[in-house]
Amino acid sequence: MTIQKVFYILLTSQIHLSIIKTIIKKEIVPMKKNIRLYYLYYALSDLLFIGPVIVIYLLSKGFSFTEILALQSIFSIAIFITEVPTGATADKFGRKNSLILGTVFRFLAMLLLIFGKSFLPLALSEILFALGLSLKSGTDSALLYDTMLSLERESDYQRIAGKGHSNLYITQAVASLLAGVMYSYDPHLPFIAATVFVALNGLVCLFFSEPPIHGKTSKHGLGYYDQMKSSFSHVASQKKIIAVILFACVYITFSKTAFWFYTPYFVAVDINVVYYGLMFFLFNIIAAISSRYNHLFIKATRGRTMVVMNLMMVVSFAILGTVTHAIGVMGIFLQQANRGLFKPVVDKYVNKHTASDKRATVLSIVSLMSNLCAAVFMPLFGLVKDSLDVYKTHLTLAATLLIATLFMSYTIKRLQKKAIGSAK
């Protein structure tokens, strides 16, 4: 072999190596960066600090409970209207852009919440909150899942998503402890801090790299309304996604109802209001742990995960319905374990059975249906609470959820049989 040939081979090898390094730098490195950013993004993704003090803050502004609940109704209606269109927006125009826009809406909503003194500004604040949350609902999960697909590491999605959710619950736990102290110093302080964290969350979103959306029909994908139509058709054709929607409807209805009965139970078992912040701190720590290790729970309950989660809620309600001592709060611990599991479980099943170009829209459909179901049934459970004491109310919830779980289990088995029959 001549010196010229050796030199030529070395030169071309260096060129090929340079090309490979460039590809890695441009495509793989940004995707890996997305994973690190996701942990930070999710830790800051909720409205920290305001949960424990939002009711007394609104009361201090002169709002009645009727007005506060009316504001929540406006929020629910806005979520229902915007949930699926905003999911389609993420699939059509990019997950990163959707997350950034959602942060802008939430930032504006916080400003209206702080400076608004009448019903109209706060109603507008709730609408902006709904828009902001709808734009991030399912979009962050879709961005992470498509990132893992690009890295050919989709099997790691569950572990990474669970760790991200765990980070959020830990920050919520710390914020719960600080919220009361901050509020006692200045009622506006928790809300100012929350606004700053929303801005930081938006700053993190700017550094995400948009992962490729697999399965687009053209360079620009489907049209906006075709995107929604195609996603609804996809859901209707996927028996496993229908099963997930059924589970989400049952779970969200009962978990949201349960939240509003925490305080009545605390009062009934004589837990001093001083310890409420500590209770919510413990709730978030439990949710963080269960979310962090959700993949182990899914593995242990494979094929029965959704049913087991509902049965955990049944046991929780039974404990709260029979234990008249503060130790009964352990029943709520089971609910918090489920809270940490819910999103990773739902995201796992939807992501597994949904094409990349429909993923955010389908996740939004799941959220829309479950919240609609909760909006229908929660007032009925409110009537039950007005008629019975808190213990009998929880026993009623336990019995109703057990019946709903049996129905859900039967329906899911039928859907699975139909799916197997169709495959044959």
C-alpha cells in the first residue's frame, strides 16, 4: 500500500468521524439535554406555595364561598373547551412552543390573581389559568416520550417520568411548609413567589430542543381540525386507550371529591389547623415516593394496575369512614400514593398505544373526558356530604367506588377480548 493511499484512507476516516460527531452534536446531545431540563421543568411546573392558602386569600379579598366556587366552575368550563384544541396545537405547532405559550398565560393569570379586586378580573384569571394548564397538559409527557424515542430509549420513559413527578411532589412538600409562614408575614408573598417560579418555569422551557414528531403525513403534518378528528378516530379504534379513559374517569371523579373532604375529616378527628401544613407536607412526600418508584408498582401489578389503584382508594375511604381518631389520616396516605402513580400510569398506556403525531391530543382527550365525568358526579357527592356526616360520606364513597371498579374491570375485560378477536 502506497503512502498516498494510507494518507487518503486516514483523511476520509477523519472526515467520516467529523460527520458522525456533527450528527451526534446536533441531534443526540440536545435530546439528552431535554432529559436534564425535564427534571427541572417538572419540579417548577405547578403553582407552588398557593395551594394551602388560596381559600383564605380569596376570602381576605372579600369574596364569598359562592363566588369562589363560581370561579372554579368557570375554570372547569374553560378546561373542557380548551383541553383538546390545545393538545392539537402541541401536535401541530410543536411541544416546546406550546409549553412556552402555556407559561405566558399562567404568568398573566397570576398577575390578575394578585392585583384583581373584583370578580371579573379573577374570572379572566381562571380562564387564563385553564388555557395555560391545557397547553401543558399532555404536552410535557409527549415531549419527553418523543425525546426518548429519538434516543431509542423509550423503555426508560417510565423511570424518568416518575422521577420528574417525584421532584414536583418534593417541591410541593417544601412549598406547603413555607406557604403558611409566608402568608402570616404578608398575604401576597406566597403568590408573588409562585409568580416568580412560573417565570422560571418558562425560562427552562426556552432551552428545550424540539424532538422530531414521528408519523407526520407531510412536512407540516395534518391540518388543525383534521388533527383533532384523526385523534378522536384513533381513540375510538384503540380498545386499550378506551380502557384507560374509563379508569381515568373513575379515578379523577373520586380523587377530586376526596380532596374536598380532607378538611371536614381533620375537623371531625380534632386535628389542629396548625398541623395542616405538616399534613400536606407528608402527603406530598408520599406522592413523591410512589411516583419515583411507579415502575416497580406497575411491574408488580402488571395487567391489574388500574384495578389495584381503585381498590386502594376503596380501602382508603373505608378507613376514613370507620376510624374516628387522627390515626385515620393514614387512609389519606393511600390516596396520596395513588396520586403519585396516576399520571405515570396513564401516560405509559397512552404513549405506548398512540402514534407520535397524535400523542399530545390523545392525552388531552383523556384529561377532557375524566374532568367532564368529575364535573357531572362531584355535585352529587356534595349532596351526600350535606345529608350525612363525614364518616358515613366516606363509607358511601367506598361502596360506590367498589361498584364502579367492578363495572370498570368487567368492561376492560370485554374490551380486551374484542381487541384480541379483532387481531385474529
